[in-house]
Amino acid sequence: MKRYSLEEIGEHLKEKRFPLEGTTPLGTARFHFREPAEVLGVALHAGNRVRSEMEEIMEVSREERFREEDPYTDRFVKDFPMQLIALDSRFEYDLNREMESAIYPFHKRKWGLQIWKRPLTPDERKKTLLKYREFHALLDMVINFILESCRMAILFDVHSFCYQRERRQEWWKDEHPEVNLGTRSINRDYFAPRIEAFLEHISRTRVDGHRIRVAENAVFPGGYLTRKFARSHEKEVLVLAIEYKKIFMDEHTGQLEEELLNNLVRDLLLTKDRLISQNICL
């Protein structure tokens, strides 16, 4: 896949030369812009790549990392007209945290896991944070492009969460909802019509005869993307921080339930289509 500089991507967007597909210079993201649209699908934690020199100093194994990453979440946005997929593991740097805390600290465990064998050197941190900056620079560029022609942008920020850490059980017997929408940082009253529409439409999903449970801020209140755009574009950018329970895969083996995943993806796309007003873009 061709690599484009941020300047080249910006020129394509400015001149509306679509479609455009490729990766960023440092390889932090894969993007596919089929056509201009007011919605952007983002999978921040879909990637699992760690550059070799960083993997050598990681205490956490590849299998342990995979369990806490968000595999297959790129599939949820693959048919969005504009999509942005992170390729690197959250264990090297977490794009859904402020830059100061994007690299998990040596002295703290995450999900009960020791991440690093030793503290990172300043040079190692610098190289990693260059990748963090590149992704967010591209994200900002795309959001600004959308806002130039649309009155608002809707960002579908798709994640997943584990529910079988303590014991294996059928997903419908677990107490957590199958879909959580994090809205704590956004202007909830202003975006209420679209948030309520999202919750209503996505809750119509049925899996194996069970209607999925949908909740707001029950599992996760939203991360850095939610806070970032709530501060910079309070009434122009709606971030839908969506967490899917990993009912579409085996958390322990990684085996995918293809039909179940396709069912969830289909209904997210239907919800996206119903959510968009026909008069947002000028």
C-alpha cells in the first residue's frame, strides 16, 4: 500500500481527489477516503504492530497484548466512506490518551500486566511519540476537512472490551451491556437527538435470538478523542465512543465468529445511515 506524506494527503483532501487509500509516512495509520462525507469511522486500537526495538523490552507477551487490544474493530468501519485505522499496538502508545500518558509507565501495571522490562529512554519515548503525533495530525486534518463543507462531523470511535477475564460464560449471561456508548465529556444536551437516535437504532440488533443490551457510560465514559474534540469543537464534532463486548470472538484464542461479527457490523452501518441528516453537508 502506498505511503503518503501528510502534505500529500492534505492536498488530495483540499482538491477533493477521491478515492484515496494508503498509509502514513511512519506507518501509524491506514486510511481510505472513498468520498467526502460528514462521518468518519476510526479504529484506534485495532492494530497490533510494535516496532522491533520496543518489542525487545516489553515484558508483556504478544498473546497477552492481543487479549487487551481491539482486534477486528477495523471491520466495523470498513464500509464507511471515510475511515482511519491505527496500525500500532496500544501497548507501544495509546492513541486514546493524552500524549503525556500515551506510553504506559514502567512502574504501573495495566490490566494486571507488567508492560516494560525497564523504563524507556528519552530517545525511545521520542521515537514513539512521533508516531502518536503523526496519527493525531492526520485525524485533525480529516476533521477540519469535513467541517469545511459540513456543519458538523460525526466520528464513530469503535472499541471493544473483554468480559471473560474471571470466567468463561455465555455473553447474554454476563451483566455488562453488549454495546456501551461513552458520552460523559461531550455536550450531551446539544447532541441529544443524535445520541438518542444512535442508542435506539443500535439496540434493535438481535444475536442468536437475544436482543443486545445497550447502555450509556456503564463500561467506559469515552476517552481522549471524546475529551479532545469536546474541548476544541464542542458543537461541531460529535464523537460516538462505542465499546462492543467481545461477543464476536473468543477472547482467549482469538477465534472470530464471522457471522456474528457481520451481523453487528451490518447494524452499525444501518444505524450510521439512519443517524445522518441529509442536510448537514452544504
